[in-house]
Amino acid sequence: MSKSRSVKFGLAAAAAAVGLVTALIPGGAQAADNPYERGPAPSNSSIEASRGSYATSQTSVSSLSVSGFGGGTIYYPTSTADGTFGAVVISPGFTAYESSIAWLGPRLASQGFVVFTIDTNTTLDQPDSRGRQLLSALDYLTQQSSVRGRVDSSRLGVMGHSMGGGGTLEAAKSRPSLQAAIPLTGWNTDKTWPEVKTPTLIVGADGDTVASVASHSKPFYNSLPSSLDKAYLELRGASHFTPNSSNTTIAKYSISWLKRFIDNDTRYEQFLCPLPSTSLTIAEYRGNCPHTS
């Protein structure tokens, strides 16, 4: 065999070997690109669906068994085949109970998260207190809860409604290691958040008369560092209390944000960048694209 034919044969054999190895590894080399990916490739229909691909279970946490917050309900994927999951804790708003944000529990968990919807110590707790309670609940979830083995403690986020939304910003400010924050029609007397280092999606409502976007959500968003991965979603035809019941637009962009920044799952970048257009349900959307985190 000539030298040139020998070289060509060797290259072909090497290529075939690489192809065989790739075929034997699910997803080929891409399987190792992001070990935090959970669930099938997303589509508009999958993130708008009332349930994702994971079957879920739930467990109640009594207020008598915890300190620092008021107990709640943990929702989690039933299967452990995919390993651990990122987690998010969600706070209700002023005078409200866990039940007001409970719809988010199974909806987010079925997409591949451990979700803890909590009650606060009292229904009158202010945002700074709710922020501390969100962090206490995260610590309980990752260190003491019955599902702690299912949670990746390095991949955590916070959400909250109204004063719970204000508390979400407080929590992100206090714990920069958080991977995602989503205030839902948030309320806080503090309007400036230049210290926040956590990728943050601010959700406001065009018809909010309790925490108007002009005096809350927009100033929150504008005050976040320009270098931060951040977005502002203003719901159309919505009120301050829209986050208290099942809402496809809130779910769609919350799932995308949590997946993108808690799971580093760039498969969800397509729903966030280019920026979503105004629509029947979106009055305005701002953000910095492409994302860098």
C-alpha cells in the first residue's frame, strides 16, 4: 500500500472510531456540554403547557418543624434518574398565604425543578423580612428537608408576589450566589437595586393599582446594573393579583428564565432573545440580549 493510501486509510479509520464513540454516547459530544440540562428540548407548546415532562410529587412542611419562615409545600420531580435538580422558593404577598402562589409549584416542578411555595411568619411581614424568609426556606430545603438529596444546592433561585416580589429582590441582594430572581408585580419602598448580581426577570402588570409599574417594577428594572442579565415583562390586561392564578405568560417566561440561569440551559435562550414582541398578553418587554451568564 502506498504511503498516501496508508495515510488516507488511517484518517478514515480514526473518523470511523470517533463516529462510533459519538453514536454510543447519547447526544454525542453534546451530552457533556451542560450536565444541568433536564428534560427534552423545549418548544413553545412545551413551556406553555400546564404540565411539563416530569411527573411530580409533593410534601407538606409544617410551620412547627421549621424556623425562620412559616412552612409550606415542596413540589418535586418523582424520578431521580436525571440526578439532582435546581430549586426555587416562592413567597406570597402582603396578607396572603401560600395558596395564592401554589399553582406555580407543580407547574414549575414538572419542568424539572424542586419548588418550595412557602407561608411567611405572618401575613403582614414586610419585604425585608420576606427576603430573609426566602433564604431561610432555601437553607431548609437544601440542608434539612426530606428531598434535600434531590436538590443541587449550587443552583437556586427565588420568586415572590407583591411584597414577596420585593422580598425576592432583598434575597438576591443579600445572597449574590443565587442564580435567578423573579419578582411578580413586586412591591418595595426601596426602588434602587444596583447591588443585585443575580439574573433578574421583573414582571409587572399594566393595570396594577397596588404596585404600579411606574413606581415599582420599572424603577426596579432600571436600577439593576446595566451589565446584569435582566429583563422586564409587562403583562397586558393584567392586575396586581394576576400572579395569584394560573397564567401561561408568567409560566412561559418564568420557566425560560429559570432554565436559562439556574440550569444554564441555553436551549431556552430562544424564548428570551431576541426580545419577545408585544402581543395580546405582553404590553412591553425589555432586556439585554444576548445573555452573558
